[in-house]
Amino acid sequence: MIFKAILTSVACCFASAVFANPLPNAALSADVVILGEVHDNAEHHQIQAQALLQVGPSAVVFEMLEPAQAAAVADADRSDWAAFDQEIGWTASGWPDFSIYQPIFEALGDTPVFGATAPRADVRAAFKTNAAEIFGPQAGAFGLDLTLPSEQVEIRKELQFDAHCQAMPREMMGAMVEAQRFLDAHFARVVLEALDADGAPVILITGHGHARTDWGVPVALQFARPDLAVYAVGITEGDTGIPFDHVIETAPAEREDPCAVFKS
């Protein structure tokens, strides 16, 4: 499996130069290609759309879709993208504007789609207890029964603290790490369902925090199916220091300060 547990050396290129074929050849031989994005960056979704055309996946898994929404994609009206949005319930689900994700759906064709959004009740329960207990009998298969190294836990707590604008109590960050572990394993489980149903290659569309090769979805997949070739692409806004198999850097999207509400 293509997996790096510590920091990897990455091939880094700027998005403007790679729109036509954004992925290196190594990605094209993988069983699973993870395309990690910044959710509200329209350029990232244009790159993902081109990656779909380049890979020609057997199935695509979306973090952003519930299973019922994914099932609705096949029959939704693609002659009217506003109607398509309503039919699959995209805008109603609270993700960034459908128009910036539309290029991905245009590139899909009739490729089967799987929804990986985890039930909110399960995520909340993982936050309150632990990921393994909520995940169920398969927890060990995805590595959730293992205790994380203390150094990694502290790093992850700090990342969660910063990601939540340093506005939540630090003592809650351990619970946030458990919720993140649950999500990584859940996304990996849905990827395997897609592989079993439609064969390789499968593409996962997700946030780039879930694509990192030191503790994200690639790790959960390594535990569950160590024979799989997994290739993780981080589509980032500049140099993040996060380990991926390949990095595509773009300019940051224009956005309001997400932490401004806590500063007023």
C-alpha cells in the first residue's frame, strides 16, 4: 500500500499548471485515490473534476452526501443544475454553495456515487464516549481499538483547538480527536463498500484533513485492507506541512474570517 506514517516527501505543484491532468502517474495505478480539499475553495473542485476525468473511477465517495442523497444522484435532473441541487438536497445540507461543487458532478457522468456522511448522532456519541465503542464490532479492523501515541494526541488536540478558533475549552479537544477518528474510519468503511460493489479505482472526495497520510483515512484503510494501493492528494491553500502522497497548492479562497464571530 502507498502509505507513509511519518512526514513524506511530496511532489508539489501549483494548480494553475495542472488543471488538465492534475494527478501524477503514480495516482493512476492506485485502488483508492483520496482528493482532499478545502471545502469552500472553488478552484479545488475544478481540480477534483479534472482528476475524475483523468482517473475514470468505478465509483466516487462523497464526504458531503448522506447515503440517501447519493442514491438520488443517479436519477437527478442534470439538464437543470438548480433542480439537481434541490433533488439531492445539497444546499439544504449546509455545505458550501452547490455551484462551486457543480464541476465535480458534471465530470461524474453515470459513475456510481456513495454517500459517506456519518449520522450526526453517531458523531456526537463518539465525541461523548470513544470512536471504537460507537463504530461497533468492526472497530478493530480499522485500528480504532488501538491507543494513540501520546505525542500524536497532543498534536491533534492543538490542531483541533486552532481549527475551532481557540474558542472551545482545551479539555474538550480529546473528545474532538475521537470524533475525528470515528469519521476517518467511517469514510474508509464506505470506500471499501464502494470497492466491493464496483471495483477499483474508487475516488474519495473529502476535506484534506481526512486525507493526511499519518492518521487520516489512508491509515484506516491500511488497517482494514493492507493490500490496497491508496494515493492521497492534498489540495491545499499554500504549504500546510500536512503529509500527503502528492500536494497541489492553490491561492486561498476569498472568505470572511471564520473566527470573527468569536472576536466581537
